Amino acid sequence: MQTNLASNSIIHHIMKGNTMNRQCVFMVALIVVAGVAYSQGTQPAAPTPATQPAAPAQTTGAAAPAQASQAAAPASVTASLNKTLGVFVFPAKDQKPEQQSADEQACYSWAVQQSGVDPLNMTATKPDTVAKGPDGSAVKGAAKGAVAGVAIGAIAGDAGKGAAIGAAAGGMAGASGGKKKQKQAEDKAKKDAAAADQAKIDSFKKAYSACLDGKGYSVK
């Protein structure tokens, strides 16, 4: 609107003046109009607001333990093996934990192949079955008791009654002795089974220790 009013005013003055004045005024008018138009067309644009950075995603309580478990190194199988064998493995050549774990795993596999025993997957030996039938102890005890009873009965004046009493007492003593022997046999069978299992573990332990010793570890 202001540009139009200025133009109309200049044109009005041009019409009233002479030719020279008209040309001068016309040139001035063009310059004014061009300047006004330029000033209106080059207004600086309003600054665009900066984009706010997105807030970081909050880690939920359920996700935090999962991330922690992923970061944690998995437990070595040989840690349980060493505990079962009751051994301590020392890196005598300053081997790194990762290297020691790999060497223990390799020696574990090698020892299983050499000994035929896997302590982590071993089935316990069953004790031998002990027969629980009569073994003649009661009969022998009754016979011995009867003989002793005859002698005692003869002194008392009734050998037959003494023999019967002696046989009953001897039979009870013989049965008690039979149970004791059976219990002893069962205990021996359990000890023999445990000794067989220990011999297997010792065979594996010997191979396992020899392998680790060859790789530069001290095993105690």
C-alpha cells in the first residue's frame, strides 16, 4: 500500500514538469520503487526453532538384570569338575583366565578319553547283593546248645528237659550271629563299591593332572 501511494505521487509530479524534469523524476521514481520492492523482498526469515534431542529411553527393571546376565561370563564347566576332584589349578606361567578355562576344558575331554571315566556324569557302583536266606547258624547254635543242655540237665536230674532248653537258647544265639554276619557282609559290599568308584575318579584325576601339568599349570 505505501509503495502504491509513493508511485502515484511521483507520477503526479512528472505530469506537471517539463520533459527533462520528467525524465529525472521518472528515474528517481524507478530507483525508489526498486528500493522499496527490494527491501520488502529481502526480509530475513524467522529462525526455525532448534529440534530438541529425544529423551533417552528408560531401561525397565526387567531389562536391567537381563543385560547384566548377558554381560557376565558363563561359568566354566571345569569349575565344578575341580571342586568335585578337590583340586586347585594354579597358572604357573601367568596364563589368562580365558586361556586357563580353555586349557582345563581341553584336558577334561582328554582325560575322559584316556581313563574312560567322566566324574561329572558317573553312575555310582552298586554294592554286591548279600543273600538273606538261612545260613545254618541257627541249626548249629541249637545243636551246640542241646549238647550243653544235656550236661546241665543230667546234673539237675532231667537230661531231656535240659537238652530242650539248651537247644532253644543255642538256636536264638545262632540266629543272632547270622544277622550280625549278614550286616558285616552288606557293609563290606558298600565299602567295596565306594572303593571302586574312588579308583575310577583317581584314574581320571591322574590323567587330568598330567594334561594340565604339560600345559604349564600347577595342580594340587
